[in-house]
Amino acid sequence: MANKEIKITGRIKVLPTTAAGNDVLNWFNENSGDFAGKITISSKPMGKMAVLDDKPIGIIQGNDGKPYPCSELNFDDKGNCVDDYSVTITGVVPGVAKTMSMVLVKNVIEAENSVVDSDLTIFAAEIERIISSGIRTQAEIDLMMQSMKQNELSDAEIFAVLAYNNQKRVGVKYPKAFYFKTKKNEKHMRRMVQFAIEGRAFLLEGGQSVGKNVAAETLCFWLNIPWFLVTMSADMSPDDIYGGKSTDNSAGKMLTLDLATKAMSGDKDAQILYDLYKAQAASVRIVLDESEFCHWLEVKDESDKPLPAAFILNELNMADPNLLAGVFNQVLDGTSFISVPGRGRMYVNPASFIIGTQNPGFEGTQTQNQATISRFGVFQFGYPENIIGPLRAGLGDFADKVPGVVYNQVNKLYMETLAAVNSGEISDACLNIRGYVAAVRTAVKWNDELADHIMLNVVNGCPVADQAVLAQKVALHFE
């Protein structure tokens, strides 16, 4: 069999009369949205069957309604396909005749001489430019392209991102996880690209662990720019943003007995150092403290040319509104400079931009100056209806080590919890996606009880009034 990657767009028809057919249809109904998992193909006389988690899903059909030809697949003597298929199901919504749209991508384990998916060839020239110029590595490009495709960026937007990768930049960080779009937030990454390339500020608003910071980090990785972050709080002062002043008395510590002895014995070099340290120790030396904000303003290339970067105001609505307005309104207005105490006028690169994140209505948050907020575009992040995509994104390289049954178990519990939140039974603090990621990772890694780790990472961190309700759901779900 040739080593290659083939993209097939077709339809899968659910057969309610097959074993567990109705259960599978219900499973798809409950897990509508994006899902990544493994299927196998069978060539038994009953037809070319797709099987997920050992349950038959249906007959694979082409767009013309005829069974898809499987001549390139290898089958064992029992009629089971021995080639793996990776499947991404997009927008699974049962329709007429119980059909669902899906995309199948055949993954051949032997990647030698593999052929790149044809829909990426239109970007080949730009990708070659970036790699040959030493701007990004092939591995980074692969991650970028996969992530942008998953978030359904248009070809024009992908070209714009690739064009933005126009020189090698230092300080670019890999995101903790790549953002995985959900049904409620499916266009956010596309619009964030538009804002960022235009140098516009935007605010990411939503509950805990819905992916706000991951989205910001993913965007910066795509654009190949560094990001700087300050977490806001009510008691912050301008010095916490600009960097304060402190005294440096380190010279006095250099006046050692050994140095003094050498200086007195006629060592000229030691005498010079001794006199220098003595003079410095006799006066108070003022130094400027480190400042993420100033580092953001000072990003430059080797020729001292300003480079774009992102400044993240984390938990923006925890800040004193007067502090936020006083420091950032001038920058948000597009002024080319800002006066920083102790540093003077500092240039503001118009290509750089500010990202704010905030949890609305959480304890300790403050109502911000409306004039300040009006300077931001606001993206509202809702809780996903399906947690499988965010789980896989949060797990990163570990995702493929997690059995499909674990994803399905956690997803069902999450959806039950989401329904309880929507009905007002418990608060949305129970929708701790970050906690679910930690629970799955640890339980699978150590082959331990998943229910116990969900208690430790999710339930026990919920408000006390909600813990009993959620604990009961966990107990019933894993009994």
C-alpha cells in the first residue's frame, strides 16, 4: 500500500437496526460538536462498516450514496481493516435519514514519502519562505497549520498570519495548550487574528478555564510574537505596572577583607576596584525594578527596530478602575509614546496590542470605567457544550494516550453538570475544565481511579454549597 495521506469527504449513515445502533446515535446527539477519536473499517459481507469504541456506527458512503471503495485498505483474514483511520466529526447534527457530515483522514503509520494534504499546497510558497529564512521550524509550522485549520481560519486569514511571520523574533513561547474552538466560540480565533494584525486591543471575557489565556497564547504563537503578562489586583499601584525604584547597596558587599589586603599590598588592579566600590558604597544607588509593561514597550530586533508584541492584562476587572484608566487609556488611544516615571518617554509600537482577560461577576471584581472598556473589542467565551475538544487540547501530547472511553465518561459527567448549571441547581464554578484536564492526566498516567481525581481536582474546589450535589453526580456516574 502506498504511503500517503488521503482526505475523504463523505457521509456516514447510521443503521438503527445494527447492534447498539440507537446507542451510538444517542452518543452522537450528546456529543455534538468537534470530536477526535479512532475508528476502524470492516469489510465483512454486511458492508463497509465504521466502528467506534467497538460499536458499529454505520456504512461509509460517498457523496453519491454508494459505498466508499476500500481497495487501498488492508484487511486481516477475519475481514477487519488493519489500517487506522483518524476521524474528525464536525457539527454532528442528525438530519434526514439519520445522516451526519464527517471528514475521514487516513493516517498511515509509516510516514516515509508521505504526501501532504493537497489543501495546504496553496500555502507552500509562504511556508517555504518562513522555513528557509530561519523564521520558524518545520515542526512549528506543522503545529501552526494544524491549529489554524482546527479553528477554521479562512485561507485569507492563514495567508495574513503567514505574512506576519516576516522575521525571526526572540521570546516567542509555546502555548501551554493550543486553543480548540467550541460551538459557542467557533469564530473567536478568526476575529482575534483580525484584531491583532490591525494592532487593536481586545478583551476576552468568560468563566474560569474556558480557554481565554490559552486562546491568547495560541494567537501569539501563530503570529510569532512574544507576550508579557501582568495579573491585576485591587491593591496595585502604578509602580506595579511601570516598575518602581529601589536602592542598590551591592557595592558595599564587594569591599571584602581580601580585596582590601591586596589593595594595601600594592596591587594596582585591586586598588582601583577598592576605590570604585568604596565610592559607590558611600552613596545610595537608585535602580529601576523590572517591569513586564516596559519590556513589552522595548521589544526590538538586532538593529534596534521595534517589533510587535502582546501585553496581557490578566484578570483585568480585579484592578482599580482609576489605575487602569490612568495607565492604559493613553496607550489604547494609539498614542505613539507614554511617559513612564523614572524612564521618561517610551515609544509605543502601533503594531503591538493589548489583550485583557476577565471573569465577569466573580468575587473581588470591580466595575471598570466604561470609557476604558469602550476602547476594547469584547469576545465573550461561553462554556463548551462538549468537553472532549478542550480536554484533548489541554492534554496536549498526552491526549492520544487517553482511552476513548475516558473522554466519553468525562464528557457525559460534564454535560450533566452543565445542565445542572443552566437550570440553576449549582453554580458555574463547578465547570472547571482545567480541573478535568488535571484529573484525566493523573488518573490515566498512574492507572488510578478517575472518580477520585475528579473529586480532588474539580468537586473539592467548588463552592461548599455545590459540592454535595456534584459529588453525588460523580458517584452515580462512576458506580
